[in-house]
Amino acid sequence: MPACNLLLSGAIHFSGCMATQTIRMLKLFGLQCISPGTFFRHQRYYTIPTIMQAWRDEQRGIIRELKETGGGLILSGDCRSDSPGHCAKYGSYSLIEDRINKVLDVQLVQSSEVPSSSWCELEGLKRSMQFLMDQDMQVSALITDRNRQVAKWVREKMCSKGTRHFFDVWHIGKSVQKALDAAAKERDCEDLKLWSPAIINHLYWTAASTPTGDPDEMQAKWQRSPAATKLESVAARKALVKDIRQLSPQHQTFSLEAYHSLILHFAPKHTGFSFLGMYSRLLLAALHFNSNGNRDVARTSEGEGRYAVRYPRFRKGGWVVHPIKEKPSYVYATKLMVSLVEEYCKSPQALQESSAVLSSAAPPPLTSSVQKVAKDEAVSLHLARHSRFNMQ
């Protein structure tokens, strides 16, 4: 195999670029390059096994670091669907260890493996917990959103083992904000729009001022909010008060949301991927995040920290100060390129055998359960159905 062919496939994949777009760009520029079919063959046999091995090495290093640190794990967990709505093909569940701010585990669940795509989150969490159990890791705290399936399972299976389950304040605050916005549109309730920032701040204070995470104390702090009739109906909802008791006092899922945003570069939702193609890109995102998640604030030539003032949409005209981080590092991608060349020169067959093992462990594609129809028959029916519109 020409060296440039394999290196180009590795560079496209490891940088998170879309193969068809990159190859089209190179051809428009007048450069001879590989075809998309060649890239996908290289991806299957060589680049995916290289990424998998790199992630296993990364994971072993993180686990070794955490065991040396000691103490129970403090994890943020959430699921990301590859498409909006209830028709997702994949759901990826990720765990970040908050003390070191690194992705600890990533599980990819295909919707055909569970009753429906809404069950991908629970299945991903189960697989991650089983992985940690196999590594003799104790989970001290788990911070998630308000998913009821997850909350019930954690309460039944993990709380008895000493794990404390908390809800992320940001997710609950977003729900409260929506309820307040809806209530503020009612007659004589316009003041709620003015009060809502203070109410959301009070929600954060309720959690942050209770470092022990005592549920009774947090509930008492929340229900002492000044309440007009409409505000009281929002603040005293039974489900909300129940969730207030599980607010996370210190650790939140901000880093996990940032990681999910990063995945969009490596696996955009407008593109469909095979199971291993999707999983490899999730791992690339995890490798990138772990290499860059703890960057320092960039500094000017005078040594002062650099900050930017931004106006995010959710602030509705308000502003936030955002620290500008140092430029990201792509050393992990360079290491992947070196590993790809070394392993290929050592034994291409070994990489292909590893690819075969990975493919055998992947779930069958969704179309495998569909009753197939002969192509000629389908085309004939299609032409017959549309021929009536072409009659003179």
C-alpha cells in the first residue's frame, strides 16, 4: 500500500473530518487522492483498531490515576442521542470523573438493543457501572439529569452500595425557568419575569450552601422563597420539591455538556455512521477532551488573564464573562498517526484480525431486521406508481 494512502486516511479520521467532504475538496483543488471507498476500507481495517487500542491505554491510565488518588469516584453521567426526537439510531452514555475532569467511560447503545431509543440512557449507564464494578471501582456520588428511569434504577441498585445520587442544578433550573416564563404570560403575573433571575439564583444557592447535601435542609431553604400565589404554585410542585432534595451541592455536569458539544465536531448529527464508525469518533472526542479539558486561561504579553464578554441566548440579553483558554493540543492525534504506521508495518494482518473481533461484537445494523424486497420488484412498483403522473 502506498504510504500516503494510509496516512491520508488516518489524518482524515483522527482529525474528525468528514471523508467525503475532504476528498471532494482535494479533488476540486486538483490533487490526486484516494476514493471514499478506499478510506472506509482503511477505516474498518486499520484506523478504528488503532483508536480502540489508544482508548484502552487512555482508560487504563485514568483508572490507575484514580486508584492512586483514592476515595470513591465522583461521576457526572448523561446520554447523547445522535439525532433529536424519539427516533435516534444511537445513544452514547458518557461518564466524567469530576475531580480530574476526564472522560472515564463511553458506551454506545444502538436502539435495536433496547425496547426503544429512550431506553438507551439507562442501558448505557448499566454498562458503564458494570465496567467500573469489573475494575473494582467504588462510586461515591453520581450526578445526572432528571431522567426518571435512571433515578429509579440508581435508587434500587446503587444507593444500597453507598452511592449518593444527585441531580444537576442546571437541568432543574432550566425546568423552573420554563415554568416561570409560562406563568409570567398570565394576567397580573408579569412581575414573575422580573423575579425569575433571583429565583434561579436562589435555587443554586439552595444547593451550594448545603455542602453536606442534606435533603431536608435543601427542601427547607427552597420552600422559604417569597411566594405570591402563582409563584407558590410553581415552586411548591410536588415533583420539583422532590428533585430539590437531590440537588448536587458541589459537582455539576458542566464538563459533560462541554464534552457533548465537542462530539458535534467529530460526529455531527446530520451524518449517519456505522456502529464502529460512530464509536470510534466518540472515543476520538474523549481523547481530545482528556488532552485539553484542563487547559489554563490564556495570558496577554503582560501576563494578565484573557477574558471575553459574551451574550448567550439563554441569558435573554444578559451577559457572562468567559475565560479564554490556551490553544488546544493535538498530540493525541500525532500519537495515533505514529501508532497506525508502527502497527501496520509490524503486521497488517494483526490489525485486520482486531477489526474482525470488533465487528463481531458490534450489534447488527438496524436494517437487518427489515424484510428485504428484490430491487427489480421495488423499482418496477416505483415506476408503475409514478407513470400515471407522466401520462399525456
